[in-house]
Amino acid sequence: MATDLMPGHAENPASMPLADYTAEVIGLIERGETPRGEILVERVKPLRFAEANGYDAVFEQLNGAH
């Protein structure tokens, strides 16, 4: 998230703005879309499900395709 909790995250364009994160999480809770009590914003799902879907795409996304 784009906060000052971790150095550089507030300025990182890849970081999710805190207001966007909060709005998405509250929306998921209000709609009851928290299976098994797990709350996942959309942009984290590729990381969460990388084991099931294959690591290659996530690795390339994080490290840049060569």
C-alpha cells in the first residue's frame, strides 16, 4: 500500500493507495465476499493463487519479462 509504513512505498507507483484499499476491503465485507474469512483485494490475487495457476506469469510480472 502507498503509505509511509515502509520506506519508499508512498512514492511507488505500483503501490495501492490506502483509500482505494480501504474502500475495496469495506466493499468486500459489506457484500459478504470474504470466503474462509480471507480478504483479498483484486490486485493481490495473482500472488495469492500463483501456486495453483503457475508461478511463471507472476515471476515475469514482478521481475520483468525477458
